[in-house]
Amino acid sequence: MELSSGVVWAIMGAAISMGLAAIASGIGVGLAGVAGAGVISEDPKKFGPVLVLQALPQTQGIYGFLGAVLILIGVGVLGGAVKEIPVAMGYAALGGGIVIGLSSFTAVAQGAIAASGMGAVAKRPETFGQSVVLAVMAETFAIFGLLIAILIFVGTKIMGG
Amino acid sequence: MKKLQIVALEGFRDSIVKGLQALGTVHLTDYSEAINDPHLKDLLQPHPISPNIRRIAAQNIALNRLLEVFERHDPEPREGFIKAVFAPMPPKKLETEELSGPRLLEVVDGIIRKVDGEVAQPLQDLESIEEEIAEQGKMRGLLDLVTSLDIDLKDVGEGGFTSVLLGVAPKQELDNLRERLEDITDTTFYLGASETSEDRIVAVVVCLKEHVAAVLANLRRLNWERIEIQGLQGTPRQAIDSIDNRLEDLDQEKRAKEGMLVDIARRRKDELRKHRELLMVERQREENHTKFARMEHVVIIEGWVPSNSVAQAVQEVTSITGGACVVDLTEPDANDDVPVQLKNPRFFKSFELLTRLYGLPTYNGVDPTLFLAPGFLLFFSIMLTDAMYGLIALVLGMLLIRGGGKYNEMIKDGGIILSSAGVATIIIGALSGGWFGGFGLKLKILKNLMIFDPMVQVTAFLLIALAIGLAHVNVGVVINVVHKLKAGQKWKAVSENLWFLFAQPGLIFTVLGHKSLGLLFIVIALLLLLGGHKAMSMFQITGFMGDILSYARLMALGLCTTGIAMTVNVLASMLYMVGWLGIVLAVVIFLFGHVFNFLINAMGSFVHGLRLHYVEFFTKFYESGGTEFAPLEMKFDIIKIK
């Protein structure tokens, strides 16, 4: 099987989408996890709310995964025969991967907010809902990143084409 | 709400407070501040703290201490989280006589004395048994080191002229030991040694009493550790056997004492818990004393009553005092912090949970729950877009309602929210062809239901999301205008967000070619905007644009659910092709993947559905910061008054 360079560029896009998102989500989850361990060392019963807060920065990793999968399906690497696609289309897929990868760095900020939220929950458990909403704010831009990537994929017929 | 002021003779104070508590409709407020009022300053005094508070606190501590002892020896069975939420045991209700005031305190004192008397001896015995077990265990540990010596332990220690010392030392120091002993004792010594492990020996040293101090000081330098055994007889092996026998006896004694405590616990636990709860209710009542003000013989109590409970409250107070009281009812004025009671029809009542999470509305403010419920269900279902996931949510919700929801209102509310979100998701999912992703579309009947394919009609999906956002924001703006007009705040109604309602037809008319009509609307919108927000007008425009764009997440997260479901199906179908092991793995991946996707995206849909309300919708009209209506009430968790 011979791969066209368009497909290879698209694969690079998938790699960047997932790779950067994994790093960013990992840092975010890490920041939150360190704070979470502190909270449950004081009160193991808070494990539930702490776990939910820690899970929030994982979403960016999922967006990265989704972006990568959409590219791979779009160019036929996953679930079908590899398509011949023009190099320019490969670049477009790469662009989509980059925007998801970079915007997933909001997970780092989200992890920091989640960590502070755990501090709030440790002191006053009733602030859990509010803490979640505060942390979710940071995710908005990652969603916009995913959105732009999807628009790129649709506009260049990588998706639905 | 009506403000209720009661002026009555001090002697009626306790019965009035008790009567109000039984009614459970009066939210008491702090009237002690009125003392600072220049007109009332000479008349009123602060009401003293109830003398019973301290006694109740001490009794509470004593009851808790006893219950902790019981919990240690006879722990209550605990339910795991899953069982507590989905299939809890019905809570046990303890029947009890109505008991309050000085009589209650006396009874509780009696109970504490009685139970304390019952547990004191077994607890003390248990303590000394445990001490002895620890001592014997320690001795046994020491004896274990010297089992290889064949000596009579009764000889160890000081004799008439000589001392017998036991100890362990490193094996390589044996020769040094001997040399050192020769020096110190001028060869009048005995040294017997035997190996205990590879590198350690146990040694018996016999020397004259006058040499003991010097011998010990020197041996310590050679890392000798003395073993002090006293009061034992026979060889170490025999001594160990007798200690083991003693330990066995002690263990039996311990179990017997613990059995006694368990017996007492089973007999007395309910009695203690019952009275602890009665005491809590008593304390709630007594704690309110500092909120009152008093004159020489008169007490003044102030609080809030919902309008429909006013007559009942007044009648209760009048009948308690035999009419010897003044009950004054007034409408709240602008400076009052009036408590808020949310009132919604049954189904919507559950969604008050989500309103509370943000903060209660101010008194006279809009209760957003009626608007929040449909919006939340719509957004949740668009972001979850899968009928099967909706079904899972529905089933989980029903389990919550029929499980923990039976005894816990919050779990019930959560269950109702989750199951109604599930129903909404089933509908939206069926329309958009989500049945575990595209898995169910192999069935023709399900495919026929599908009117929209989110993965194909992506741009249309985005436009629908933004249109929903625009509509939602408009609803928020309209609520604000209507509410402000109703409240008589005409300028606020016009100046805050009304410009947005004029700007939209302005733009539409302009685009459609009715330029002059369009311009008229736009000019009005600009005037309202500049009049209301002045230099900050620009940020109003960008703010509204940002708000509407934010609804694009409906589409992005909807696609996210669909996309991941699709990925799971692709992975599973690839495995399905490669033999029987592949089929097994495919099923595992399919189940695990969809459960994971459901969990992660249901959570996402929940928080983002809330966020769109809290941030984009509520900011258009909602003012939170109200105080919850918390009436003085008789709330019993575990007891039932006969």
C-alpha cells in the first residue's frame, strides 16, 4: 500500500491533535489530582466531588481524540480503504489538528481552577456545584477550538465529503 | 410574606416558641438589633442566653461519647454508596413520647447517669485487661529472644552476692565481651552464650553484685542490649507456655467484657439516639432566645410568615397566651431581608435543585426554575444526542426515584431531573439517528425515525445551535423587561437589555431591503444602548455576540458524543472480523466504550447545560442572593412522636 503525502499530512494532524491534547489534559488532571490527594488525606469522604473536579480537564483530551479520529476516518485510515487525497487537503487536516491541540491547553488552566475548587469543597462542601461551573468556564475555548476544527473538516470535505 | 411581631409576657415565651416550632411556618429573625434604635433604646434590653444551652451542650457531649463507645463495640451496619443511592434500607423510626423543657433535661440526665453506671465497670475492666495483654505480649517478645538458653528464670536478677544478667549482642563482639568482663571483674564471672540468629547471640552473664554497674556500662558500648525479665520461673520455654495460657485466658475475659458492652449497646443505643434528637430540637428552640428583645416582663419575638399561614400562626399565639399578647403584622419594606420560599408545580419543583446551586432569587425577584427546566432538558438532550444513552439515563433516574428517592428528597429530585433528561434525549436521539452511534440504524424502523444526521448536516447543526442560543437569550431579555415593568422599574426595563430586541428586527429589515424601517429600529436600539450603558455600550454588543456564539457548544458537544460513539463502533467492527476472540473483544469494547462515552458526555451535557443557563441566560434577568426561608420546625430524622 502506498500512502499519498496528503494522507501523511493528515495523519500528522491527527497526531498533533491527540498528542498535544494528551499533554495538556495530563497536566491539568495532574494539577487537580495533587490538590485532590491533599483533600482526601484530610477527609476521604470527599472522594466523590474531588473525582468529578479532577475529571473536568480530561475533556480536552477527549476533544483531541475525537479530532484525531475524525481525521483518520475522513482520510480512510480508520474503518475503510485509505483515500487518495490532495496535499492541500492534508494541510487542512493538519490545521484542524493544530487548532484542537493548541486550544486543549485550556486544560492546564482548568486543572488549576479545579484544584482551587477542591480547596473550596474541602472547606464548604455546598460550593461543589459552583466550583464545577467555574472550572467549566475554561473549557469554552477548547470547545471553540474543536468547533473550528470541525468547520475546517467540513469545509474541506474531510468530513462528510 | 408578612412580618410578624409578637409582644407577650415573658412567662409565655417558651410555650409560644414551642407552638411556633410545632407549626413550622415562622422564620424567626434577629430582633435584638432593635436595641440600637434610639427610640427603643431606653425601653428594650437584650434577651439573655437561655441558661439551658450549656446544660444541653454538656448532655449532648455525654450522649455522643456513650454512642461512640457503643459504635466502637457494636458498629451499626453501613450501606455502601451504590446501595444507599439505589436500594437503601428503609430508615428505622423510633417511637417516643413527646418530651421537652426541664423534664427532658432531667430525663436525659437520668439516662446518662444510668448508662454511664452500666458501662463504667466493663470499660474499666476492659482497659486493665488490654493493658495486661500488652505487657504479657511484650514479655513474650523478650522471652522469644532467649528461648535457646537453658536456665531457670527465677535466678535472673539480683541474688545474695551475685547478679545474673541477660542480653543480646552482635555475634562478632563475643570475644570482646569476654575480654572486657575479664578486665572488669578480675575473672570472677560466668559467660554463657548461644546463637539466636545468624549474627546475634544471647548471653547470660553472672558477676559479683559490686561489679554490676561497671559491667553494664561497658557491655552497652559493645552494643549489648539488656533483657530485663523479672518474676518468672522455669526455663524460657516454660515461661512462654505459661504466658500463652495467660494470654488465652485474658482473651476470653476480654471477649466476655466486650460481649457485655455489646449487650448494653443493643439495649440502650436507641434510647440514647432518641433523646439526642429530642435534645437537638430543644436546643434549636432555646438558641433563639438571643434573637428576642425584652422589657421588664415582656418578650418581643419577630419573624416572617408566608401569607397563607398568617391566620394559623396568629391563632396559635393568641390561644397560647389566652389573648394576652399583641400580634402585629406588616408588609415587608424595601430594607428588609425577606426570606425566599420557592413555589413551583411538582415536576418543576425538582429543578429547584439547579436554581439553588446558583443561588436563591431575591424576594420579589424572578424564580427562574420554570424557564430553566425546559431549557436544560433541551440542551442536555442535544448534547447527548443518543436515544440509547437517553434510555440509560431514564433507567438510572427511575432507579434513583424508586431507591434512595423514597427517603431522600434530593435523590428524588436528582432522579426526576435525570429521567426527564433521559426522555428528552431519547426523542432527540431518535430524530438524529443516535442508537449507540449509528449501530441501531441497521434496523429500518429506527432509520425511518431519523430526520437529521448531525455528522453530515454539520453546518445546519451549527446554525440550529446558534438559533436556539439567540432564542434563549431573547427569552432572557424579555423576562427582564416584563419583570422590571411589573416591579415599576420602567427606566431599568428600557435601559438594560431592550436595545437587543430592537437591534434584531433592524438588522433583518435592512438585510431584506427595507432600509428605512431597518434604520429606524437600529437607531432606536443604539439610543437605548447608549442611554443605558454609555461608554460601556460596545461591550454590551460584544457580550451578547459572545453569549450567542457560546451556544455553538450544543453542536460541538453533540458531535463529540456522536463522534466517539462512532469510533467505538468502528473499533468494535474491526475486531469483529478477526475470529471468535475478536468477537468477544468486540463485544467488550462496544459495551465498555459506550458506557464510558455515556458517563463522560452525560456529565459534560449536564454541566454545559447548566452553564448555558447560569452564564448566558441568568445574566440577562436573574438576581440571586436571597435568604432561604428556614422556619423554626420540629424536624425529626429518626423519631416518631406517639
